[in-house]
Amino acid sequence: MTAPRYRWQPTTAEIAERYGLDESDVIRFDHNTSPFSTDWAPALIAPMARRLNEYPGALYSEIREAAAGYLGVDSEMVVPGAGIDEIIGLVANAFLGRGQRATAVTPTYPMYQIASLQRQAEFVSVSYEPDFVFPAGAFGEAAQTSDVTWLCVPNNPTGDRVPDDIVASIIEQARGIVVIDAAYAEFAGDVWARWVERYDNLIVAHTMSKAFGLAGIRVGYSISAPKIADRLDSVRPPGSISSISAELASVALGEPQRMQRRIMRLAKEKSRMSAALTQLGIQPRPSETNFLLCDVGPQSGDIAGQLLTKGLVVRHFPDDHPLVNFLRFTVRAPHENDRLIDALWRQLS
Ligand SMILES: Cc1ncc(COP(=O)(O)O)c(C=O)c1O
């Protein structure tokens, strides 16, 4: 099977041009990114911008130390990459190839399937049970014969979090590596350090793109037993993170209180937005993340299309996707969410 391609949404500039809008009127409810400005960054970047003639240090020790300090693990357990997307690629390169098998649930983040198939591995997809019940039995069984088991906790796009006892049982049953994609971990209050110390077949992937609000810098990292980290490092390109990105990531990881305060603000806003969507008759699914998933019915594509003409970019799903009737909304700043609620109110009433 050839690997499907990851389909990027149109850029903000493209959407603005298409609908005759100002770029500042376009709001991204589709990427699960942060609404908070990075106005603290230019002062840090300015001195570095005069030294861009040299390569960054290929080890990225500053990211390793900062991530290790943030999570309370040894820096030998950390491997940096250009976002979780690159970490997913490193795992596939290190542990998958022709004749090997990878497993993930459906629906989940599509890069697991793409990276597995790019490596010509067999890809097993285990569907969620009705009513968003995690398929613990079937998934655990598939993990028993898989070289890589991909698990997104909390899961994108469903927003739910598989309970700890099921996570543990999957790791214990798995024949090979288990990857926990912890892109949304901070929103759920998850801390995986102890798990990595307990299980030597576990890789946990973290990102600066979501709770830390730095999607543009493209930095992520994995934590795992040092032996596995060494294996990932052996397939890691030496310079995929720019020196500016490495610096910004290290600084942000060193100030987790700033991120925690923002999570609290977003949690409040998520409750407010959730109540407003419920009043519109589209009650969101329970969510442990910074996004809300709503069943809006068969008109989902039309609703998303109408919103887009106003610069409100929401996530909708293709016709063959199990969530075709759903829309996913990132929780953003209050005035941005108000624009979305107002537009939805006009369309749905
Ligand atoms: C579950 C999940 N993993 C990984 C990513 C990509 O993360 P990064 O920006 O670190 O590559 C996303 C982005 O939406 C995601 O939802």
C-alpha cells in the first residue's frame, strides 16, 4: 500500500486572498495551536539573528537539558526533533520496515499511518467502538503482534484520554515499541516520566507546538530509556532544528509556569465555549485537550465552508472519515471564540 499524503490546509494568506479578507481577520480553529502572542520572542532572537552564518550544535544539548529539567528525567532519555512529526519519522525509521507491523486506532492523528506505510510496514487500524469507546481488547491484541504501537493520549481528534490502566495493559502486552504521542499531555495534566522509567519499550513524544504555544518553531522531543534514545539518535538528521528554534524552545521549557498559567486561562475559556456550543444544540464531546469536537450532522461540510468565507477556519473531515458529521474547534482567545459562536448561531438558528 502506498503511503497517503498529509494534506495541509490552505495557509492564512491563501484564505485571506480567496475570500477578500485581511489576514488579521482569519482565525485558525483547525490546528489546535495557541491563541497567545509570542511577543516575548523577538528580544531573544535579535542577538542570535546576527550569528546565523554558523550551524546549530548538532546535539542540541540545550534542548535535551531543558526538556530533562522540565520533565524531571535524565537528559540521556531525551531526543530532540523538528516537532513530534519528526519524532514519528525517527521511530518509523528506527523500528519499522518491510515485513514489520504497526498499529493505531481509528480515528487518530494520521501521521502514524503515513510514517508506517512510508517504511513499507504493514499498518493495522483498530476502530473505536460505538459511542467513542476505546477498543481496549482489540487494540491490546493487535499490540501483541506489532513492532510499533502508536497511541495518542489524549487522542486527536476525539479529545478523550484512554485511562491509565488500559495504557499500562497495552504497554505490557505489546511485542515491540509503544509510542505515546503526548502532544496534548499538558492539558490533561499528564506526566509520563515515571512510566518511561518503568517500561523500557516506551517512547513518549512531546511538542512545543500546543501548550507551549510555539508551533512555528517546529520543536518536539521524545523521552525513553537511554538505549531506545540512542537508537532514535542514530537515525536523527544532525541539524533539523534551527538555532533560533532551539534557543526559544529551551527558554520556554525553562519557564513552565508561564505555560501553566495559559493552560488555566484556556481551561476557563473551554468551559465557556463548551456551554455556548451546547446552547446552540451541538454539545461538544468531553475533551482533555485544547479543542472541542461537535456532531453537527450531515451539513458539516457546508457549515465549515460558510465559516471559511468569514475567515473562521475549522477542522472538518473527509467523506470516508468516521467523524464526517463532526467539526473540531480549537479553543482560542475569548474575542475569537465569540466570532465563531456568533457565526455558528447565525447558521444553525
Ligand atoms: C496528536 C498530534 N501529534 C503530533 C502533532 C504534530 O506536532 P508537532 O507540531 O510537534 O509536529 C499534532 C498536531 O496537530 C497532533 O495533533
